[in-house]
Amino acid sequence: MRKRLIKSLAMLCMTACMALSAQFPGYAALTYENENSVCYVTNHPYYQEVSEMAKTVSEKLPEAEREFLYHACMVSVFGANYKNSKSNYLGDLLCILTPSEAESIDSSMFVDYIQTGLVTWSNGRQEVRTITPVSLNENGINEANYQELRLFYQAYLEAQQSMQGLDTASKIRTLHDMLIEKMDTPSMHGLEETTRAHGMGSALADHIGLCNVYSGMFYIFGNANGLQIAIDHDHIDHDCNMVYIDGKWRYIDVMYDDMDHSTKYYLTETCARAKEHTKPAR
């Protein structure tokens, strides 16, 4: 019975592969995974470039977050043509998680790059899917998301180059100043808060970001360059960072420093919004 089911799923996947090949010249080769009945694009003209960028920006994260961000980058560009799996939910599938895997991923990761939702089924399976399907152009990609991934990748490389050879304190200051240079908050320009200001790629494209973007990029870029950084999101409607320096964890709120045009929230002993903590800070 199990073998017949796997064979049926394989045939279904092959049919989908043929349909993709007919629609987009370059989708000829897809691979199949029995466990989750998922097809992966492997021979799209953009695949190697996008995969390398996704791998690079996620490679220094803890395993669960690394896998999540890689899939988020890939789905943001290829949509459902990267992964195909049956679901009753509207959006495109990023990954399927066990409850323990879902708990190990920082909650802010679910919106830091592309907006996603966590769907939990009665059997315990949890699917991470985009809030809405990713639309594709005649080349089989989402052009805007592709360009935003390139911006995110370039910022990652820029941070790496800027911090190379620096000591811990200098790395922290360099990354702090780099993010302030690249972004402002909506309020700094009298703008309303938008969904795009919550995404790393879209925030870089618009030069407008919110706290989850500042803290998310500080976390990803900093840890990729040898810093010990955590996201402190234990307060109401706000994220900032904690960084380990000189044997102690210190708070740093890059967004508040940007808004205040100062270093008032730079490596402080207490959180700027400590009263809003939902549990004791580390």
C-alpha cells in the first residue's frame, strides 16, 4: 500500500513537472522527495543564482532558522513552483515543521523576510506558508522579490566586508551605523506603517523599515560576522537586540538610535522598554 501511494505521488509530481516545463522553458528538471511529496525547481535559469544568494544569507544561522530563511528566499522568488504540496491553506508552502522545530525558530523570523503564517493541523504537522500566493511573471519568477533578495544579499556582503578584521566593539558600531544609513522608519518621513516596512528585502528597497527589520538584520548580519547577538522581542509590539561584549549581554536598539539621531540606546545595561517585558530579560 505504501509503495503504491509513493508511486502515485511520484506520478503526480512528474505530471506537475511536465506542466511546468511546457509553461516555462527551463523548468525541465525537478526533483522529488517522497517524505513530504514535494517538487523542487532545480533547472530554472535563475535557480543557481537565487539558491546561492539564499544559502549565503542564511548559512550562519542556527539550523532551523537557516532552513527556514533559505526556503523563504526561494519561495519569495519562485512561489509554488519551488515547492508543490497539497494544503487547504491559500499561500505557497515554505516548509513543514514539527512542533519542536517551530518552537526553535525565533517568532520574528516568520515576518522578517517574507510575510508568512503558521498553519497547524490536527496530526501535529505545522506548515509555514506565505500569507498570499506569490505571483510570477512570464519568466517564472517574482521580479520584485528577486530584486529585493539581491539587495538583501548585497547588504549581507557589504556588512561582511565592512566588519572584516575588526574587533568586537568595532564590528558592533560598524553594523549599527550601516543599518541606520540604509533605513529610516515610516514616522521619520511622516508615512503610515505598511506591510513592506516589515520585510527585510522590501525595507531595503524602500529604505523604510520597522523594529523587526532593524533587529532582524542586526541579528543575521552580526552573527554571520562572529558576534553573539539575540533578538529581544519579549515586550509588546517591539523588537530590539542583545549583544554579548566584554563578558556581558548588553541591549542595543538600532531603530531608536536612528529615530533619536543618537547613541542613547547603544549597548545599555537595561532595555529601553524594560517595563513592557512579558518575561524577565536574560
